[in-house]
Amino acid sequence: MQPRPRAFVGALAALLLAVAVTAQAQTSGAAPPVRANALPPGEGRDLVAVACSQCHVLNVITSMRNGQTGWRDHVYNMVLRGAQLTPREADTVLDYLVANFGPGQQLPAAKAVALPSGPGKELVETRCGICHDLERITAVKRGKREWNDVVAAMFARFGTGAPDEAQAIASYLGANFGSD
């Protein structure tokens, strides 16, 4: 029997370390992991529990709120990355996610955040607050120009085209939470 090459052993050790670090990063500082039986009942629940938890904890899903377009893009991206779903199963997962984790569905409890006054504040509270808690929105500092791209992407994920609202939100966020 020949000894294993050092490169192979080193690669295996690096892989195991990466998996351990990723698992730790996914759960440290976050809420306790969501268990499959804690997902809302419905067709697709078991598929979500199995296919999605192969790579990450279910909190990743339960903390998101996307419209049909956003979840479709997300599910298809995960299939391209290796999620083991047939096209029919992917459609079932998509329907389940939209029904249970779509815009307007109850978000996990978050601490209250007061936004600064100004034009666009109400839109941020009503439009962004559908999918995100305000703490998440205000915690990230981006360049003023970056907010335009972020808001446009969010409106696309939600499947809504309201350019005046998007511009007002991006301007408000850039003025109050822009880093430049």
C-alpha cells in the first residue's frame, strides 16, 4: 500500500476545515437553527428541509422575504449550485417559499429602530419593512450610489416596478445611511 500524497492529505484537511468554519459562521451569533419541523406545514416543506439544509441552516430561509421573482431566482441559483431538486420539485419549493416566506409574512422579532425624519422615510418603513426589519436596513453603510443598485435589486426581487418610489427610497437611504 502506497502512502497518500501530502497534497491529497492537505486538500482533505483544508476541505474539512472549510466545512467546519462555514458551519460555525452560519450559526454563531445567530438565532438557534430552525428545525425542519418548525417550518410551516404545507406541500414542499420536506423538500425545503432536506434540499436547503444540505448547505446551510434553515434560518437563512426563514429570515428572508422575497416575492415570486426573488424566490424563483434564489431557488434556480441554488439548483445551479447543487441543490438536489428536479424541475417539478423546484417548482414545489418555489410555491412553498412564496406562500410561507413571501412579502408581508411575519418576520422574526427584532429590536425597534427609529428612522430619521425626511422624504422617503415612510416608503422605507412600508416598502422595505415588508421584507426586512429596519435594524437590518440601517445597520449596513453603503455608498450613496450603491443604494440605487440595492433598491433596484430589491424591487426586482419583489417583482414590482415603481421607479419613483425606488428613487425616493434610494435617496433617503443614501442621505441617511450613505458612507460617502
